[in-house]
Amino acid sequence: MSITPNIPTNAPPSNGGYAYEPAPTPRWIPLVIIVLFLGVGVLVYFGYNARVQLQGALDKGNTHADVLSKELEQTNSRVALLRAQLDVTSQKLGLTQAELARARTMAQQIEQEQQDSDAKLVAQIGQVQKENEAKIGQVSTDLTGAKSDIAATKKDLDETKKNLTSAVGDLNGQGVLIARNHEELEALRRLSERNIYDFKLTKSKTPQHVGPIQILLRSTDPKHYKFTMTVIADDKSIEKKDRNVDEPMQLYVRGIRAPYEMVVFEVTKDGANGYLSTPKETASPAPSGGAASGAAPANAPAGNAAPASAPAAANAPPAGPPRSQQ
């Protein structure tokens, strides 16, 4: 619709000689058009911008969704792995519980066996204690009896010493106990102070072995209770001439401090009975230059020296080599 007046084109000019001109377009119309264009542009811009932002948000959402999907897959994998581990652990736990139950059963059995063993050991200890007490009582009784026996033996020995005859040795001049018969010889042997060798000699040209020495019986005189013999020791011959019955005869040998002792308590026409007594000390090395003789050895105590009254010819060995046996 136009606002221009409808004037015929072929109308004649007006009377005033002026032509009719149409009215000009209002100025506000272009402004409105410009504003409209600007509004449309703004709307288009904002629409495009909103579309771009929406597309970016959509892309970001898709990316985040992909990440979440991957994380979900990883989580599902972990859950599956944990579930498998849980199954394995459950199986192991069941096995461990079975082993634990078996271990407890074994521990109870061992404890019961230990208790039984302890009880058995206590019973055995009690039995052993009873047996030991009985043995101790028996030993005490035996000791009491042994003490009584020892006291009786000591008393018998004292009585034996009293009954034995004491005589003076022919070399050291000291008193010695001698036996005058077989009964006293047994009593002397019971003293166990010296070694005892009893002998029965017969007159012969061959010496007889008596303990560690040899004795040759040369002659006997039963009427006067005398005899003569030769003693051989340490390769030396010592003559005991015209000796009396029950007379102790002494002899020193190498390595022994105490003398040997010989006693003849019975003589007959062709023989003599008696004994040899030797000390129980261990022989020491023989002194150099020493010889077995009737005299005391160089290292013998002074009390063992031969008395001055002893016959020198009967007790001292002859000088030089051993004399021949006749």
C-alpha cells in the first residue's frame, strides 16, 4: 500500500503553474530496516555461536563418554580379576583351614602323648627312687656289717700280732714278727704287710727257687736245732752257717730298701721248713757298684746297718766273683 497520493498522470497542471510533487520517504524506515538487518545478523551470529558451543560440548561429552567407557571396561576387568583372585583365595582358605584343623589334631595328639610319657616317666622315677632307697638301705646294712667285720678283723690282727713272736734281725738289729709254725705263718700271711713264700727244703747240691731268690740247704742238725744254707740273690752267694731254728735271717738286695727275711721253724734229718718274707715296695734302680750281701746297701737308712755284734764272716759277701756252689 503506498502513501503517495493517487494523481492521474495525464492531469493538467494546476492553475498556479506549479507541478505537484510526491511526499518524501520517512527517515525512520531505513533505520528500521538497518536495525532489522542488524538483529538478523546478531541472531545469526548467536545462533552460529550457540551451535558451535553446542557442537563442542557434544564432542567433549562424547570424548568423556569414551573415557568413561574405557574406565568402565578397565573396572570390569579389575572386577573380573578380583573375582578370580577371590575364588583362588577362597580355595586356599579352605585348604588352609583343613591344614589348620589337621595341625590342631596333631598338636592334641602330641600333647596327649607327652602327658602319657610324662606320667610314665614319673612312675619310672618313683620306681627307681624306691629301688634306690631299698639299695641304699641294703648298702647301709652292708656297710654296718662291713664295719663290724673290719673291726673284728682288726681285732683279730691285733690279737695275731700279740701272739706272733718278735725277734731281732741279724742285720738291722730291729725287732721283726716271725712265725714259728704253720699256724703262725698263716696268721702272719693274713697281716698282708709283706709277701710270704713258704718253703720245704731238702739237702741237695742244686738250689731251690723260693720267691725271687734261691736257697741251697747244705746241712741240718735236728738234735741241736741248727742248719746251714746258702742264699743266692743278685748273682751273689751268701752263706748262713750254723743258724738256729726261729732265728730271723735278713738279706738286702739291689733296689729294695727293706731287707728280705728268712725263718726256719723246723729242721729234720734231710730237710728244713720255713718261709721267706719280702717287702711289698716296688724295686728302685740298683745303685751303681752295689751288690747283694749281708751288709746294708749304701742308700739304706742308718737304722738298717748291720750291728757290730753280727759275725762279719757270716754276713758279708766275699770279695771278687761269686764263689762256686758246693
